Amino acid sequence: MAFHLGFELPVPLAPVLDADSDILTPYEAQIVRGQIRKNSEIIDSYVRRIDLFVNQEKYPHREVFIEKLRRRMFLLMEENDTFRRLAWRHFQTEADPKPL
């Protein structure tokens, strides 16, 4: 465990959001990664619920509440795909910046 004096701690940077830039700021990239992680956890819980109801509890596949779970899950999956494309484009831009 490391102990720091008050003046040795790094000063937290203010969150910077830049909508006009093609490149994500570090804060924006952190938001995107966090949202991907959160969505993935929720999608996993929906998959477990649907598996429980359909495969173990033997509810019909087209039950209304199961369809509602599927719609929510597919919406989250589409959102995650969008965030992953954005994160991948950001990663490629960081890895290979084009000279001006």
C-alpha cells in the first residue's frame, strides 16, 4: 500500500467533451467503454432470464413478456454495436494518426 501526502496526489482533470472533433477525448472514450461494459452486463442478464423462462421453466417462445425481454435485449445489442464501432474507429485513429 502506498501513502501519499496531499500535495503528491494527481489533480483530477475536468471532463472534456468535444462534439466537433472526430477523435474522442480520453473522457469520452472512458464513457464509451463504460457504457459497453454496462450494456454487456445487462444483455447477459437478459440472456440468462430468457434461458431460465424458455429452456428451464418451459414457457412458450412467443410469450408476451419474453418478447418484451427480447426487444430490450436486441435494442441494447444494437446500441453496443454502435458503441463498439465508435470505439474501434477511435482505436484505429489513435494507433495510426494520419499526417496533415
